Amino acid sequence: QVQLVESGGGLVQAGGSLRLSCAASGSISSIVAMGWYRQAPGKQRELVARTSGGVINYGDFVKGRFTISRNSAKSAVYLEMNSLTPEDTAVYYCNTATLPAWKNYWGQGTQVTVSS
């Protein structure tokens, strides 16, 4: 089992920046991937950024504005978001995947609101 706690969401003006953090606890050694997804009202949840085995993937909309990173203990993942626009407004969810049986875990979500 893995527990995830997110922090760092909030209200920011367009063009501003936010840094999201996600701390993992529990079976950390079984984590093979960590990342962030988001879900805006009326839309499907979508990938923001994900890191696994040294490979990083970003959603197409990121366009170089966001950076995902992990701490050395691989127990936390961060998302640095710059040049935010109102279209980035959503609930951002931390996600991890564990082995041996691939299993996904989700955080409770943190609201990001970008005002124009």
C-alpha cells in the first residue's frame, strides 16, 4: 500500500507559477512510476507529467512550461508549473504505480485555479 499527500495548489494569476508536492509513504520501495494528472470540470482526467525508470513524459499541452522531479529517496514528486494560464485550472492528482502487480494509487487532489 502507498499513501500520497499532495500540497501546493492554490490561486494564481495568469502568467504566474506554482509548485506542487506529493509525499509518498508506505511501500515506497515498490514504486516504479510517479506523476501528475489533472481533471478540469466536465473533462476527462489527463496526464500532466510522469516519470518512470528515468523516462519523463509530459502532456502535449505542457509545452515546456512544467517540470517534474523526484527527490533522491524517490519518496516525493514535484511539479514546477510556470506561465500558467486559465486553461490550467483543474484539480491536480498525484499518481504512483507499484510492482510486482501493477497497481495505481491516487492522492486526494489539490485545486489549482488560474485567474485571468
